[in-house]
Amino acid sequence: MATAPAHAQAQLLDVQALDTRLGQIVYAKAHLPQQERLLQIAQESETLADLLTAAKTNASDISREQTRADGDVQAVRQRIEKDEKMLASGAVPAKDLEALQHELQSLARRQGELEDIELEIMERLDEATTAASRYQAQLEVLAQEQGELGSQVKAQLATLAEEVTAVQAERAQLVAQIPADLMSLYEKIGQDNPTAAALLQHGSCSGCRIALPATDLSHIREVGPDEIIRCDNCRCILVRTSHSGL
Ligand SMILES: [Zn+2]
């Protein structure tokens, strides 16, 4: 096929403009500005969730440690109470008195030590629960941002989908007016080339921006307007209009 009506060739430029826009929409859908941040949020959330789990495990370990320490303190207190009651009862034989007083002294010392341990445990528990709450709060902030960005993405994708529908409808109307064999040549070129039809403008192919040799240009000036001309460089259909400056 070497010819097609010049006006149909010119319409290919409109089809090409719509196809270029469809390509831009595909690119835009894959490169939404929110996507990078959403990926970042997913990674940050994963790290925070791990930290949260570790902090909660740590807190529950310390909590068990605290229960044990409370039991130890309780046992020493009971022992002290029992010894003091015995002492107060006056029923302790004189020979055992010194040993009992000695035991009370060492129990008091032990109680002091255990209470220090309890305090240290409480501090660690406080740190672990504070860390857990902090991670939890950070996760909630990220989840909120993720939700907002997700809504934006959804809205943008819906807008782009609407545009695709409109562009496709416009394209179908145009294509219906173009001879089928010209259209199939266009589609065939378009399979390997993002630009299947381009305006010949001021001696250059506006698809690949390469200037045509003077001999080609003089040949083009001689042939009829229905002749189909292809760019030697990018293989697109070179469309001549009143803007071609021939
Ligand atoms: Zn070209």
C-alpha cells in the first residue's frame, strides 16, 4: 500500500496525539508521586512493628521478673514479722536471742537489697512500656498517612481511568473515519515505535527530530499528496500538512 488520502494521513496525527496521551497515562499510573512515600511507609511500619513486638516481649519478661521480685520481698517481710512477733512475745530463750537479732539484721539488709532490685526492675519496665507506646503511636501516625495517601492514589487512578475512557472513545471515532489499511499500517508501525505517525516539519521528522536529506525532500515535493512517505530513520509515517513548510 503506497497511497492513502492526504486528509486521512493528517488524521493519523490526531490518533498519534491520543496514543501519546494514553502512553503518558500508563506512565503516570505507574509513577504516582505518592508511591515512593507509600513504599517508605511500608518499610518504616515493618521496622516499627518489629521494634514494638520486641518492646512488648521485653516488657512482659520484665513484668514476670517483677512478680518474682515482689514474691521475694513478701517472703522476707513475712519472715521479719514472724521473728519480731517471737521477739515481742518474750518466749525466746536467752541463748537464742542473739542469733534471732542477728537474723533480723540480715533480713533487714536483704529486704533493702530486694527493694533496690524492685526499683531497678520498675525503671526498666517503665522504659520498655514507654518505648512500646512510642512505637505504637508512630505506627498509628504512619497508618494515618498511609490512609490519606491511599485515598489520593485511588482518586488519581479514578481520574486517569476516566480520561482513558474518554481518550479511547475519541480515538474510536477518529479511527472509524480512517481507511482500514492505513490504520493497520499505523498500528503495525506502532507495535515497535512509540511514534507511528509524525508531521514532516521544516525538513525534519517531528517524531525522531532527524532532518531529511535534501534529495529526499525534493522527491517528496514532487510526489502526490496521497503518497505515503516513511521516515528513513524511525520508520514512522511522515505526514505532510500546510504546516510542513515544504
Ligand atoms: Zn523519524
